[in-house]
Amino acid sequence: MSQLQKYWGGRYNPMVPVVAGEIEKSYRMLLAYYDPDYVFYSDGVELEAIQKLRLFNPKGFYNLDSIPREENIYGVDSMYFLSLFDRSEGIIMPSELWRTKSLLLDYLDLNFGISSNGTVSDYNIAKQYHQINFNEKNFDTFHEIVFKERPINRALLSRNNLNTVILRSLKDAQYNDFVLVIAKDTSSISDLLYFWNRLLYQGDNTYFVTLEQLKILVNDKFFGTLLYREASSDFIKVCSTSFSKADLKALITELLLPISRGKPFIYHDCSSFPYKILDANGLYESDFGESENLQTFVGQKAQYAIPMLSFTNNLSFYPQKWAIDIKVRCSVEDKAKTLLMPLTYDIYNVFPHAEGRINRSRTVTLFIRGQRDSSHLDISIPETRQIVSQLISRPIIQGKTYETKFIETSLHDDSRRLISFIKLFNHDFKTIADFFSDNFWVSLLEEYATTNRSAGSAFTFVDLKSRAFNKLVEAGYVFKSKEESRFNEENLELGLKNTLTELCNYQMFFKGYLLKCKQCSSTFYYYLNEVDETVKCKGCLQSFTMPVEPNFAYKLNDLIKNNIYRSRTERDGNLTVIRTLASISAQSRRSFEFSPQINLYLSYSDRKPYTDIDIFCISDGKLIIGEAKHSSVAFFDKNGDGLNSLQALANIAKDIRPDKILITCYEDDSNKLKNAGKTLEGLFYMDSYAPEIQVKLLPKPDDFALGPHQYFYY
């Protein structure tokens, strides 16, 4: 505690008891509001008790009692905050207080930040300020010095420029609470924990004394006067976990009542601590941290200028370290996205020469050392393939790089067809979702994707208009003249032409002609670049003259067809994957990245993949993997190793640790999708790691969009 409150923000680090290998529920609820860069624990605490909470993603978990220590506790010396004060302000500089052998040394250290002896760094940082020498000779006049000189309280320096949460509990913690914690003796750890953790909630300040110390302090006439001045509320709360209510009230009457100076000491029950939390929006001071810094780069690689601290530009004397939270936004072709990454992401991808982690906001936290050689860091925006490879082969788990059994990844034929399909629509999943959830357009695509007609998957505008007209009439639309209603044939024709133009621009359909050969009477579709004044028949191979006013037609792109059907009777799973990705994209509020289906290999020399992943995407920083099938029956089909797709997916997840597993299908037979979800949950039943599991039945195309702008122009 003494060390922490000497660091910037150190007074607001939670300290949590672990009893019988467990953390109490109320403390678990408290911890859920925090996002530590490092987690330290003491001997006797099982690391698993902390890690199984799955609340944190620190740089690491470190034993405080290990020799030598794996990691020391670092921070920025709070003495540098003297720069915020006028140089006429006083600062107490202790010297050889250990000579006093006083019982009040710990009291001074905890409540005022006065250690037994000053340090070289303290004297150098404070050399421009009014230094009040405090030593063995004037030790007994400490409270008088504080009352009269009003020096800067060292223990409060760490509370400046906070970037943290302050918890609110309307019933038990008010913003102006001044709490005096009285412990029976130095062995009362619960009192010490209350003293420390109480400031995590709204409040003015807390003081900690043992009964033995209090009996000495009440004989100092300035002690009570100082408490009166320091308390901003109309009374001072007194609490203890080591004294009963009756005993504590007796102590208040016997020891504190005589030194009261107008603000009464009242009993406060702290037995329900940690208090029930309303939210983490206490005290506006928590938002008054270091100012944000905006830097703009052009290109995928640049130099990031490390922002200077506002209160000092010269950290010296001993190693110091602080953290910077960085949000990266990328703009490509007028599309902006925020770089949000899974907890298993290695920041090496973005900052190759820096130390840090992915925080719970799914952005980058960098650790900056005071003694560094450069004022800049390399920054790069990684390609999706680089991210995918790292997340699968070398995920960061509990702060350490974990080498999975998947050595290599690659795309396969289905992947390339899928990515080419999405490129047609300029990676706009909303447009894909709009067309492939509309029953009219989907039925049109399915019919022309499986047709046996000699003209192939081609249709004329007359065919399209007739089809749409009949569909609308069937749905209850009544067509009238242009003067009577917007539902007229001219408006329908204009609307369909507008939509068809959009789809042709996406190359969903190609423009061409349906031409009939004069020699063999066969009708074939010809692309625009296949025709001239004379045309060669695709049947008899004889040439014929291009007719006047030929039938203009539209042919379905084979790329679209091949992502829907493998053959005229066999569905392709790609459309299920595409619609699933579109659904996830629509639900993503801040960022969405995806990879097409991925092959996983156990060796660089393997030519055949060990397994694959259908769904691999990052939604708002959460990694989602999954399996997509046209029919739910396929989830239980076994592969060559005797595993069904659910077992294979679970094995992958246990290695790469996604946030969520999603299984989705287009058709659900005999409720097998729900059974698949339960099967998947059972595969993680005995594991400490358990991802969120979601099942999703993709909705069948419907007529919800029938009639609006895709059909009528106005």
C-alpha cells in the first residue's frame, strides 16, 4: 500500500482477499469494473482462482513473493505532480524518522505518505518548493505543522489526473464521506482492506489507525482539529471490521467525543462492504486525466510520436513506467473503421517494437518506460491474413504467446469463390442481405441457377417485369393508371430498370442478347462482346446476320450461381456463410473484419488440411468462429477422423480461444440445430475455458421488402 500510493493513480488499485481459494462474490462484482495492466498475487493464492474469473486480460500474472520477482511494480512517481502546485506551497521532507521508533510511523506513511526517510529523488523533485524538514526533533508536532503550514499531502498526489473508474453506491458511499477506520491491532487485514478499497467508491478521504495509535493521537490537541478541517462533510464516519458495534460506539464516546470540534464522530456499519455498485460513473475528477492526442498518418506504416506527460517531461532517478490507451481508426476508400481486436491478439502486429496488451475495450494499451531511447514508435496496419495467422497459430493467452498445433493456414476453393462473390458487392454486406432476404430475387436466382433451358440462365426485361407484376398482384397490390396511383406499370418498369442497373453494375447479371440461329433454330445467350454484324451460332457453328432489334437479355453471373449451388440439385454452403457474415456485420456497431473459410495445417509440408473453419470474423473486437451448413443434419456428419463438425470446431476453439462459437444453418431438420448447440456446450463442460455459444437459424427469404424502391421508382 505504501508503495502503490507513491505512484500516479496507485491509490486506486483494488486489493482483493482470496479465502480458501475463492474470491468472494461481492469482490468479483467489484473487479468486473477494472481492467488491470498487471495482476499481482501473494503466496498461498492459487493462480487459477484469479484466471478462472475471466475478467482480465493483463500483460501477465505475477507472484509478489517469488524470488527473484518475475516483474516489479512500476509506475510514475506521484511527486512529479508537485508541478501542478504553486512553488510557495509547503512539502514535508522526512529525515531519519526511524530513529523515533514511534508507533505512529505506519500511521504517517499510510495517511500522509510520509516514509521514515526521504529519498534523493524526492529532494530533487521538490527542490524548487518550500521544504519543511521533518525529523526526530519535531516529530511530536506533526499535526501542528500540518494544521498551521497546510503542506501538500503526499498521499493525495497520486489522485491527480486520474484515468480510472470511481464506483457509485447511493446508499453506502457519498461523495463527501470522510471515514476513520479503527483496527483492533496491526493484524486486522480486513480493516486495512476496507481502508484501501473504500476509496474505489465515491468519497472524500479515509484515515486508518490502530487502537494503540489512536490512544496516542487523542492526546495531540491538533489531531482532532485537523480531522475537523480535513472532513468536508458535516460529520466523520467511524467504522471497523475488528470491533463489534457496541465496542466501537464505546470507543467513539471514550476517545473521539472529547476531541470533537463541531463535526461529530458517528458509527458507520461497513459489514456489507464491498458495497452494492450502482455504476462506475462517480466523481467527475475521474475524467480529468491526461488529454487525448490525435495523430494522423498516411499509408500502412508510420512513426507514432509518444505523447508527453502533462505534469513532467523529465522522468529520472529510477525506472518508471506508465500506460497509453490507443484507438486506431483506418480510412480506406471513404470507409472508416476502428481497429478493435480480440484479447488473443498480439500487439506486435500494430506496434512491432513495443510492449503492451489488448485491453477490455479491445483497443491497444502500450507500456511506456521513462528511460527510453526514442520519442517515436513504429506503427503499422496489418493485413487481414496476418491477423488470422497470428490468432490461429500464436494466440496470446493469459499474457503469454501460446503455440497451437496449427502451423499454417490457407484459403481453399470455396474461400476464393466466396471472397469473389463479396467483392462483386464492394464488400457491402447490407446490400447482400437486402437482396438475398427478398423472396422475389432469391427465387429468380435459384430458378436461373438450375435451369435446363438452352438459353441458359438468361432472361429478358419483359420476363422480369411480368414476373414482378404477377408477384405484386398476388401480394394484393392493385395497379391503376399513372394519374390514379403510384402503383402503375410505368412506375414498376422504371423501378425495375433502376434495380436491374444496380445489379448489373455489381455484375450480378451480365448484359447480352438472346439470339436465334436461322440455320438450326437454336436460341442461345451471347455476351455483348461476342456479337458483331455476323454472329457464330453456338450450336451448329454456322454464321448468321445480327437481327434488327434483337432480344436484349440478362444472364446470371456463374460466380453467383456457384455460390448457391454445387450442381443443379446440390446446394453449396457458401451462401449460408455469406448470409451469416452479413448478419454478424449488421449487428457489429463499431468494427467488423472477416476471413473467408480457412484451411488449418499441422505441418508446412502437409498438402491436405487437418481441418477447416467456415466462419472466422472479428465483430467489435470479439473473435467469432463457427460452422455453417445448409442443413442442420450435416453438423453430425463425421469426417475421416471419426469426428463430427461440432467436435472438430470445439477442438479448434480450445486451442485458439475465440470469444464466441456460432453454428448456423439455412434449414433445420427435426430441431437438430438446437441439439447441436447443446452438444457443443457439453464439449466445454469440464473446461475452465468456455466461450459463448450461439445457434442461429437463418431466416428464409420473405416478401417483407416487396413493393418499395427496388420495385417502384417513385
